[in-house]
Amino acid sequence: GSQEYTFPQEKMAASQFLRSVIRPGRDSAAILTFQDDVELAQGLTSKMDSLSRALDSIQYSRRFGNATTRRQATALYDAIYITADEVG
């Protein structure tokens, strides 16, 4: 819920960041989403068109229902683990 109102700006900032640092054919990035679970939106690639499509496809989703302790936290550490595992 903390990202609901800033999500469009965050996506724009992520896109601008990737465009400024990714050198096609030399650098790679992956796009993952995380809330309760981690989802790989785009695997490692240096293709900006693929990264941009992945960012564009990500939608904010509100949590519904009773929050458990696990559901109150994002899956940030899971996202870091999955990213490190893919690189390794």
C-alpha cells in the first residue's frame, strides 16, 4: 500500500535509470516484482526494449483480505536471493 500513489513515478524513474546505465551488449539488468511473492518480469538482458516492455507491463496491485505477519512484509529478501541466484 505504501507504493500506491508513487508507483507511476517509480516506474518512470526505473526506466530513466536503466536507460542511463545500461550499455547494450555490455551491461545487463533483470526486472523482478515482489509483494507477497517474487515474480521475474524480465530475465537478465541488455536489450532496453525488453526491459522497457517488462516495466510497462508491471501493474500496482492492492492487497485484499486479512494480513498475516508474512503478508505485512514484502518479499524483498526473496527478490534479492532470486536475482543473485540467476546471476550466479
